[in-house]
Amino acid sequence: MLNKIPYFLTEGQKNKKGLSDFLRMNPNVKFVSLSGIDFLGNDVDERIPAAYFLKNFDDIISGGVQTDGSSVNLPGIATISDAKIDFIIDHDAKWFVDYSFDESIFGPEPIGTIRIPVFFKHHDKFYCSRSVLKKSLEHVSTEVLKVLKADQKLLKKMKIKYSDIADVYFSTGTELEFWVRTTMDKVSKEELSLSQELKEHYWKRTKGQVRKSLEEALIMLENYGIEPEMGHKEVGGVKGKISREGRLYDVMEQLEIDWKYSDPLQAADNEVFARYVIKEVFRKNGLEAIFVAKPVDGVAGSGEHIHVGMGIELKNARKINLFAPNEKNSFLSSCGFGALMGLLKSWPAVNPFVTNSHSAIKRLQPGFEAPVSTVASLGLSPASPSRNRTVLAGLVRSDNPLSVRFEVRAPNPHTNTYLAVSAFYLAMLDGINYSAGKSEAELYSEITKKRGEKAAYLAKDRQYVSEENIFDSYTQSEREKIFGVTPKTVWEIIGVLKKEIPIYKNTPLTPEIINSYYLGSLRKWLIEITEKEFIYIKNEILNMYRFPEKENGLDKTNWTEVQELIDAIAKSDVGRMSLMSQIEEEIAGEDYDRVSRKFLELKEKYAVLQKKYRIYRKNIV
């Protein structure tokens, strides 16, 4: 049955007659969902009965469906007193058919919903993640064409004339990691950590319902035309147990699924929809798919590596990769070096659109194959490419010049891909503008400079490229001295957005949009502190039991230290406020620098508390 149902609409079915014919031929498709993405990456789902949609097609197509500001995260724009948001249908995007595979009382076929991507319009302006990405690509395309028109040396190296160029194209691909577990798992953090250290699961064979779910998810993505390329186990996980019925339980495993690149807007749409497909397939098989950056402290988090490329299409339909080298013995073209330099130099302004949660920061720690420093890898030599998994951005290439691209390793599954990719290309544009008229050798010399060497574009006190293992070859102090200080709290990252950012000036990432994203991220950060982090720590503290009947003198001393830390962190007294109470007071006073410092102090004390309690508990026998 599932092989016979349609999974997406063709171009000819995106009009009134085509849609009418489609619905008549597929009576199990009962709804149309208008789907937009707000600035925090939330997917807004406006579900309309198919018959009503078809009857009011002309009105809906012209923007006749609205929602209010409380339904979307656009703070500072869609307010409670001015909340109307129009949904403007995107005819160029792919229209998927989303199915519910739970048994229906109306028949054996799954009930389907046509999922139509939309843009949000407030008054006469567009405000949504999809519109920002669309307009950012148009802006970068226009500006890159200006660079090419002015740089005759580069055109000569590419053996073309400016009049040969038809358009600029962009390519984006994502690699999505996630955890799966049974709903009643009893897997300890210690088991997960040990398995990771032994690398027991990386690329190992999947079994049972994990294998079934992974294979079915790949087939489903193939049916949707998303073109999956592989699915495999990642580094994290433990071996599941087998019940008498032959089913796995106590499952906790990390997986990765990759699919083919596309243009950036469609690639981001594909990723959002792929998450739904994966979640539903695993759920039907008794497993929960978790797209959280760091679901368990102390073990590997989940990344979402984003690949970005850029090129030009000629009027004869031939494509030229703008990052591919035009000279022998070079890693990149002048545009490619410029793009990478722009990304690295402007990373503090880009990072807020990549990392804006506690979970994301927890993932970016040494020892978990996640980047901790703003540094890139080019490879051992132009003839010997490598994949350094410890850097922020890596050069990816093969024998095909069209494959040259950058892999950005900092994003996680909750990164808003639309805004992150917008920021990537706008930062790269700044570097491409700088690279105009310069040779590949000149730019290579600048990007590979050592700390302390002067440069025209990059900072003097920074090194930007390394082929070393960033985790093992440097201590934390050495890393931060050479590659820059790593932000330790969300505020240290998003606070940058309160300043004027040159790379976003006169671009689709307007001050109004940046401020709205900032306000949403700020609110999310503060809620995470008080409603997630505080509650988690308090629950952990409540499970730190004392065993006075088994204590000796050493145990009593150890417990005294544990209790002092508990009091400092979470228990206020007359004349003394706990760190949690102090942070709540600073939040009320809107002193976010102090909130950030106090929260960091709390996390450091909590880490000491955990260690002290383990020492106490280990000696209780």
C-alpha cells in the first residue's frame, strides 16, 4: 500500500485544477497544511480540510489565511496589539504529502496532509526564517556577480567572460545525528560513557527494531525524493537487551542519516520534513528519536554538520564551482579562500544563529568530536585532502571540481538552518569582497598565518588554520591563546547581537529581524536556566543521599564538603542567598552579564559537587 500512495505533488499539480484532480484521485488526502518557520526554527502548522482549501483556493493562494502573533516566535514584530500574520504560499518549494500511519477509523489507507511551505507577511514586509534565507541568497548572488564583473583576472583564470554567466547557484547539504531509545530505558550515563570511550558502536551493525526503523526511514525519505545517501550508527550508545519475545529493550543508541544536497532553501525544508519522517517511523516501532544537541551529559551529543558551496551557471548550462582552485597546487580559488576567511573572521557574529542553547554549548566540549575553537582545516596538501574532525570548518573535495565545499561542524539538530545558512553566506560574501583582485597564493599566505603575524583582513592575534588534533595537541589555555576564547554561556554568544554588525549592514538580516531573533533567544535562555537547568540540578541534588549509619571519619568530612556545596548552590538561609537565588535576582534586574557570570559559577560549583559526592558515595560500603 505504501508503495502506491503519492509522496509529493508535481509542478503541474500546484494549481487549482491540478490540485482538484490530485485530491479526487487520492481521497485519503484529507488536509492541507500551510507550514512556515519562525525565527527560533519553530514550524507553524495551519491545518485546513482539503475540501475547504479547494473551495477557497483563490482567496487562500492570494494570502487569505492568517494566524496571530502568539502562534509564532517573532518578538518585537508581531505583538499582542498588532498580531496579524499572513501566510504567503511558496510555489517554488516542494509540496510533500505528510501521512499519519496510525490506524484510522475511516479505512485502511493512511490519512494524508499536503504540506505547503509558506512565507510570513506582517503588513507589507516578510518576517520568517524562509524569507530571510531566500532574500539573503538573492543579495549574495547580486553582490558576487559584481565581484566577478570587476575581477577580470579571476574571469581569465576561469577561462570565461562575464557575459557568459547566467546566474550564481548555491548548494547546501546537512548530516543529521540523533539518539534513539526505548520509552522505558534504564541505561545509565556510566554505561554510555564507557561504550563511547571503547568506540563499541561507531559504524557497527544495527539490530532489531533499530535496524528496522533505520531502513524504513531511509526508504521513506527515498519515496519523498529527498535522496538519502546513507544511515549508520554514530559513536554513542550501548547494547540493547533482548526480551523473551525477541524484541530489544533498554535501547540507547546514536544514529546518523545523510541525504543529497540541494539549493539552500529546499535543503532546509527537506531537513525539517525529514525529522518528522524519522520521528514517526521510529515511534511506530516503539522507539523515540531525540534531536537534542546534548541529551545526556558526559556522552556524545548530536551534530548537524552543514555543507555549503557556491558556483556559477553559464548560459551554455555548464557549471563552475567558485571555490574550486584555478591554479595548480592550490587548495582553493581566490573566492574560496575569501569565503572561508570571511566565515572564520565573522564567526562571533554568525555563531548566535548556530548556538543559542545550553544543550548546544554542552555539545561543544573537548572529547566529543565537536568543535571548540574557531579554526579551519584545508588538508595535508592540495594533492592529499584530509578530514580533520576537530575543527569548526573543513574543506571537502574530491576529484570532481564541483564537489569543493565547506563543512561547518558547529550546528546541531536544533540549529535554525535557514538563519544559520543565511549568516554563513553573508559572512562569506564579506571575505569574497576582500579577496577580489588577489591571488590564491596571497590569500593562502594570509589564512595560514601564525598568531602574532600581521594581516590585512584577519586578526593579528589569531591563527585560523590547523591540521592538528585541536583537542589533543593543545591545552585549553593554549587553544584559547592561539585560536581565540571559546564562549562558555549562551549570553556570551547572543549578546553580540546587541552591537552593530558590519556583515549584516544593508542585507536581509535587518536590525529589526536580528533584534527579534535576539529577544526570542534571550527569553529562551532565561527560561532554560530557571525551568530546565535549575530543576535538573535540584533533582540531582535530591538524589544525593547520605548514609550516616555507614560513615567513618573520612565520610563525615566528605559529606560536610558536599553539604556546603549544596547550600551554596541551591539552599538559601537567613542573610545568605544561594547561587540560584542570586541568579533569579539578576534576571529580575535584567543584568545579563551578571546572570552569565553567576550561572557559570553555579555550573562550576555543581561540577565540583558531583565529583565530591562520587568520592563520598564510593567509600560507602
